[in-house]
Amino acid sequence: MMKLKLAALTLALAAALPAQAALTHNEADITNALVADFENFDGLLSTGPETVAPGITFTGDAGSELGAYIRDLGSNGVWGVGNHFAASGAIGELRFTFADLTAGAGAFVNHFAANVFPFSVVVSVYGDNNQILESHTLAIATDEYGYNEGRFLGITRDVADIRSISFKGNGVVVDNLAVSQPVPEPETYALLLAGLGLIGMAARRRG
């Protein structure tokens, strides 16, 4: 009996603990992802809000651009050869807010780099009421003569409590923003099938 009480207490404490976050460099960790690729924009200078995909809203600092097509990233090479992307101003933030809370989000990222600037990007996720849930500062260093090189930066959580993700730094560029979408529970599929069955029966009776 005591063991059962201890087990119940352990489970209750685990449920009360804050969600655990994990930094990832693998976009496959963003499961069932909706991807915003910015190809529908063409050099739109905007601080937002702008809808970049269903349920995803962009805001940024002055100088932000959606559908940018080329950026000289200094020591980190050149971005945008053959595709459009989102870009911040000289020093700024690109933020993406989600209509529905998600358990994971990330994007392919790089930034302007030179000896006088820090070689880093800050990726952060926020919950409701704009409270910060997790933040990481990472160095990104790519070939000075390379094209479209960068790194996937994402954050996953064990519960869906992410309302927005932001990328901050010097001349940050972002592409293929991936946001995890909820997977319907088996019960949801069962209800859907039952509903379709009833619709089919009603249609046959009318015929």
C-alpha cells in the first residue's frame, strides 16, 4: 500500500513539474510539421504582423524583410541563391507566433558574421503572456565562400506550451520555419469515421 502511495505521489509531482525543453539541430524532431518557406513573398519590408502560413504570424524589428532573395553574410558566405527567406535588419529579431500552442518549432538559420560582430544567434521560445520558456545562444560559423549554408535551430517541449519562437542577432536570416502540429488522438479518428458512416447512411436513405 505504501509503495502505491509513493508511486502516486511521484506521478503527481512529475505532472506538476515544468515542461522539459530540448535544443535540436534535426528538423525531423519537429514532428508533423507545418513549414513556412517564404516563397509567397517578394522583398516585403515589414515589421508585421504578417501571416506567413496558416496559423503563423510574423513580427520583426525595423528593416525586416519577407521574401528576401540574397544576403551577404560576411564571413558566413551568401544566402538566398535560388530561394526566398526571412531576414532581420542589421541587428534585430524575427519572431513567429502561433495561433495554436505547439510542442516544437525551429528553422534553418544563419547570420552576418565579421570580426567586429559576435558569431552567435539567440533562439528563444515563449509561452502565453510572452513569458520566456527557453533560450539558447549559439555560434554559427559557415564557409566564407559558401552559398545557403546554415544550421537548423529548434526547440522541442514535452507539452504543447510554445506560443512563439524568435531568432535574434546580427543580420539574421531564416528559412523553412517548421512548427509541430498536433496529431489527432485515436479517439478523434474513431469519431470522424463514425460521423462519416452516419453521413453515408443518411445519403443512402435519401437516395
